[in-house]
Amino acid sequence: MRVLGQYVKDLSFENPGHPPVQTQPNIDLGIDVGATPHADGNGLYEVSLKLSAKATADQTVLFISELDYAGLFQLQNVAEDQLEPMLLIECPRLLFPFARRIIAEITREGGFPPLLIDPVDFVQLYQAQYRRAAAATSAGTDTPQ
């Protein structure tokens, strides 16, 4: 596996209300991972790590942050059954520290304490996505057409 590049695909920070916060805000965090073959082929894949965070306190939205951070990876000599786990577990694991730093910096620049996202278990995330996809597929085949 080679990392050929890393980049911000999309970044958004909204600061709709910035009242002084006396209590710890509630933070809803979302994480999604995706991978697509690159148009050039040659074992190239774009892996996208999407992080979203919404902070609220007393029914007031303090900030909303969304980041789509991607990497261009070249995979060679990977068995077909190992390709998907490699793309959706190992590649995001390499991207995560950089995306985490961007989220921390953008929240700090927005006037809040830096949001330091806890480490992510990408194996567990992959397994959950796999179960949801399998359930959706089986639900789709069970419905009459």
C-alpha cells in the first residue's frame, strides 16, 4: 500500500450561535468511510473519511463542522477478499490523525476549545457498515416487486 496524496475535499464550519457556555456542550459525532476506484486504474483508490460534529447546549446549536478528508492510495498484490477491508479499515486508519487535527484546529479557530475526537475503531465501524449493507440487501430481496 502506498499513500500517493491526502487532501481536504470539503470543509464546512458553521457558528450560528456563540453564547458563553457555562456547561459542557453535547456533541453529536458522525463518521463515514467510503472508497472508489480512481479513473486512472492501476490499483488506485480514493478513500474518503467524513467527520461531522454538531455541538449543542440548552437547545442552542453552538457549531456544526463537517469534513470530507480523502487520500489517494495505490494497492498492489492484495487478495480480492482483502481489498475491501484494506480500503475501509487500514486506509482510514492512516487518514484519521490528519482529519482529527483539522477538526481540532477549525473548532479552535471558531472560538471554541479544540474538539479532540477519540480514536476510532475502524474494524468495528467496518463490521457495522457490512451488517447494515447485508440487512438492506436482504430486506430488498424480501420485498415484492
